[in-house]
Amino acid sequence: MKEYREVRNHLLSMLEELDDRLGKITDDVKHADKPLDQDFSEQAVEAENDEVLDALGNSARVEVEKIKQAISRIDSGTYGICLICGETIRNERLAALPYANLCIRCAQRKEGR
């Protein structure tokens, strides 16, 4: 756990940033700052924008879950170990994607490469 203290702190920072972003997205989708426009064409544009915001929010929620799982793996002592083959995940991969749970070989196999 001590060896991953910095990684854990980085993951917690990422989590805070994503939570903040999700809050802003939620407020935007709820139109908390203004009512819906009376013009139908403007409502259509706003609906399209809401769809984009929903997709961004869903993506952020998935990333939040991955980060929480990575923090849990750090806490349990299993961080940096591939979930499929059990081999060590290279530090370069973890530096690029700190919530990676598969080594590059298993990730590529899973993607069908």
C-alpha cells in the first residue's frame, strides 16, 4: 500500500474532479439556471445538447466506478495485478491509466486485437 500512496492520492483527486464535473453536468441537464426556451427549435437544440451531456455524464460515471475499484485494489493489496492472468501490470501502463486492471496483453486480447 505504501508504494501506491501517491497513486491513491492521484486517484482521489481524479475522483473529486469527476464528481465536480458530474455535478455541473447534472445542473446543466436539469436546466437549474434557466427555464426551457419557449421556441420549439431552441428546445430541440437544448434536447440534443442534453443528450450529449447525458453521454458525458455516463462516461464520467463509468470512470468514477473504475477509479473506486482501483482505490479498493490499492487498499486490499491487489493493485497492479492483472485480473485475468495475475501478472504484474507494467508501471508505464499504470502511469498512463492508473485504474487499469488488466495488463496490456490481456487488454488487447479482450478487445480482440
